[in-house]
Amino acid sequence: MTKDKKVHAPDISIVEESLLNTTSEKASVTYEDRLNFVNEIAQPMAGRKLTKKNIQVYKKASKNREYCKSGLKLVQSSIRKGATGLVILAGDVTPVDVMIHLPAVCEDKDIPYCYVPSKEDIGTAMGVTRGVIAILIIDHSDIQENFAEVLAEIQALPIPF
């Protein structure tokens, strides 16, 4: 038996320099980059401007938990109990099977809904460190003007069916 020759590792200094250069630059994920991770069923998708308006609405609505329900189970139970408002869904949910039924429930109850590209954006706007799959925003006086504007734009989006 002969000894195997050792394979020399590549020069680590080259790798370290490339890591230092990439970490020093601030990496930001754009709207188009987030759209690459969206599921095929995520229709109607909110555009860039509508997504920003949605974020503003649920930042304001998240201050009062009575008017903002977050999480798939809570949104689903609130809709089935008769709550109305506006439903925002995340488009990058995997596996899709966990939330594929919610748009059909919204259509049955005549509740407008739309998708945004990232669940992390929803969670961040809500003030949570985790991603949020779905939120239900119920109209109230604090967010009346923003809510009406977003609601009109979401109702103008084409339904894919």
C-alpha cells in the first residue's frame, strides 16, 4: 500500500479578499430579485408602488391588534367568523399547499386580496422578526385614507381566473 499524496488546498487569501469585498458593499434585494422566488399561483401580484402602499397600511394597522390579524390560522378563522377587510398574502411561501385554499375562501366571502413578493417584508412591517404568510387588515378610522386607496387599487387588479 502506498500513501496518497496530499492535495494542497487553494490559496485561502484569495477567498478571504473576495469575502471582504462583498461584505463591505451593502447588499440590497430589489423588487425584481424578490419576484424570482414567487410561486406560480401568486396572482394577482401587487406592483412595486402598491407593495409600498401595502407596507404603509399594515405598519399603521399593526399598532392596533384588533384591526390587524396576522398569521394564516388567525386570518382564516377571522374570515370564517365574518370579518371583512383586505387580505395580503406572501408570494414566496413554500410549500404552497399550506395556503393555497385562502384565495378561494376570500373570493367566496367577497374579500379583496393580493400577493406581495416577500413574507419577510410583511413580517418586518408588522414589527416581527419572522416572515408572515398572510394578514387581514380591517378598516378603521386611523388608516381610513390609506386603506381606501389601497383597496381601490387591489380591486382594480385582474383576477387570474
